[in-house]
Amino acid sequence: MKRRTIIGVLSACVAFGSIGCGPGAPKAKTASVEPGAMPSDGDWEGVWYSPLYGHLHMKPDGNLVNARWQRPLKGRWGELQGNADGNLLRFDWTEYVDGLVGPNSKKSGKGYFVYLRPEGDNVDDVIEGEIGRGEDEVGDAWRAVKQRNVKQDIESVGGVGASEIGGGDWDGDNKEPDQEPEEPVEPDVDAPEL
């Protein structure tokens, strides 16, 4: 009798544990960083370079910062938007894979950058941070160097998107407002066969 009772109790524990009676969903991982003062004449606007992520074009509007990057191999590009607080920028990001459709065509998450100026004379400003997947803002390291005398051109970065793959805009509204769609034409039955 004791053996059956123990097996019954263990079975009940396994059953209740599998339907969510545990501690719940894991909390999002956040970075333990605090905002600090921006370096003198520091500015988020500009182009930042990382060997892994390529050129990151950042365009602030007050505390709101929009940015886009193009990976060096040109098949992936991304965009982020966040709020700057001193030398800390927390953001949401999405990265796209050109030519792909479906769940693997994009990734997204959260992240942060800290604006830093190394010690010394004639140094380049850097941003250091991480990007995480989903609700996590930590995960993969991202360090980039601000490019001197390079103006950001955020509109120059981006891909073709999945809607244009395989024959154009077959499933959307007419994207050519100045033109009327052509009416279908009946085939010419007297045309010679090829």
C-alpha cells in the first residue's frame, strides 16, 4: 500500500507541475546600468561602426533616438528606437533578413547602449551595450566606434522586405496611385501557336 501511495503522490506532483503550478514565467533579464552624464559635446547623432553589426546610423529627436544598421554582408539590416537618459540609451530593436519569409525572417528584442569617451587626447567616442531577444535587454555584446566627419543617413539603410519577394505586391493595395490597374484582356484565339 505504501508504494502505491508514493507513486500516486509523485504522479500528482508531476501533473500539477506540468500545467503551470510552478513559479510562473521567468522574469526578463535587464542590465544593471544607471544613466550618467554625457561627455562634453557628446552627441548620439552620427554613424557608429562595429565589425559585427556594420554601420549604425543614429538620429535623435530630443530624447527619442531612431537608428538603423546594415550588417557588413548586406543580407541583414535592423532598426531600433529608444529613449536616451544622459549617457544611457535603452531601446527596442528588430533585425530583418533580406529575401526570407516566415518566422526566421526577423528577430527582435530589447537592448541598451552606454555612451563613453576613453581617456586621452584625440580619442573616438564609443558606445557599449548589449542586445537581448524578446523581453531580455541583455545577451549579445555590441561595441561601436563613432566615425569622424560622417553624417548619418538613416533613410539609406534598409532592405527590400518580404512583401516584394516572388512577383511584386500581389497581395496588397495598389501602390501606384497615379495609375489605374489594367483590365484583364481576353486571349486572341486567332493568334498563331508558338
